[in-house]
Amino acid sequence: MDAFQFHDMSLTWLKGGTTYMDGGAMFGVVPKPLWEKKYPVNEKNQIELSSDPLFIQYKGQNILMEAGLGFGKFTEKQLRNYGVSDQSMVEDNLVELGFLPEDIDIILMTHLHFDHACGLTKWEEDKLVSSFPNAKIYVSDVEWNEMKNPNIRSQNTYWKENWEPIESQVITFTDRLEVVEGIEMIHTGGHSDGHSIILFKQNGETIIHLADLMPTHAHQNPLWVLAYDDYPMTSVFAKKKWVTEGLQKNYWFSFYHDAFNRLIKWSVDGKEIVDRVERTR
């Protein structure tokens, strides 16, 4: 497991599963000759995407950011369509670190698409239950409302199996919320109407997690947004705002889906990587 000490925050990435998604969909209107220079693609035009939750130990609390793909939540058709090559080992990873799922205090959810939220619930015999029964689960109110009442487009990614067992644990916010000192969630919209980003602040340094506004390092350009985005122009403007701030203020950029990088710092102009934490492969 990859780890990073961010001042008083101990960060460990857990294995949440891997998908291989269509590269054209992941880069939207960007021509393949441009994006394939920045991110490798296989013979099926698929790119490798991790779904690895971040385990944060901070101020005596055990915190997860995102929840991974879970285990046993997909049909054979879904496994094939989403290119799932491996599923979650989050519970096993926690045990390796000396924790149980019951020890998780807080879960930060940027949004509730299946590749982020499937790990929130699990099968016990023939019943779905909460994977982390003692956790408070934070998500924007817009996202939670759409999760429970998906529209004709979003119903394919907002599954009742992922929200019904954890409904009593969910805490929603509007606009922005400091969950604990130094960890702030900010609603942006864009990728989904309720999508949020997360800022981790310690001793004058910041890690910015743009979630699916910037799923990989190859999506740094504000115009490179996903075909999956429900509101692409909202994504473009939010991304431009936060990428510009992050570059100017020397933030670390964090990734959930990047198969190669956990954290990156770029030069002010964004053209060079000046520091990084690579993903062990």
C-alpha cells in the first residue's frame, strides 16, 4: 500500500478495484492523437483507471475518501462493460493496517457514481448492509437528492443498492463544509450536479482533490473534460478556477482514478512535474 505523511495527516491508499473504460469517453471531445500521448490506451481503446480510496488518520479519527468498487456488486454484463479487472480489497487492507471497517469514523464522498459508491455497502448472505456501519458519510445535498431520485440519464450510475443500506449514516451539506479542521468539502457540480472537491490543509500546504473534474494527471487542461460529465461547461469553469489556484499556490493534486500517480505537484505554468508520489504497480 502506498503511503504519504502530510504533516499531521497519515495518508494510505487502499486497493478499491480497477476498471478499463473507453478512452474516448474519458477524454470527451479531445482527439485521440492528443490524449494518447499523455495516457496509455490498449487495443480496445480502453484506459486503465484505479478506484482507490484514501485512508486518512488524523486527529484521532479514521477517515476514508471515496469507497471503491466494492466486491460482488456487479453482474457479468457490468463486469464486461466497465472492464472491471479486479474488485475491492479495502477491508483486507484495513485489517493489514490493524483496523476493522467498524473503526472508520468518517467517509468523504465527492459524488455517488457507482465506481465511487459501490464500496459503501456489501452483501451479507442475501442482504445488503453498510460496509462501514459506524461512519458518518458526508456528501453534498444536491448529490444525495439525485442519488435517491435519479433521472433517465443518471439512473445507470446511481444504484439503490448503494444508498438504501446507508441512508441513516448520511450527512449532507450545501456549498461547502469543513468536516474537521483542515479538511473542507466544496460543491462544484459539473461531472454530476452534486459533485464536490476536497481540500486538505496543513501548515500552509494544501492537497486538492478534484475528483472526477480531474480523474487523472492527463486531464489537467481545463478543457479536457469527460463525455460522462452531465454539465461539461460547469466542469470547465470549476476546473479552470481550481487548477489555476492550485498551480499558482503550489498545491499537491490528488487522484482517485490515475493508474500511475497518487499525488503531483506541477510548475506554476503546469508544464512540468516538480514532485510526485507514484502509484505502486
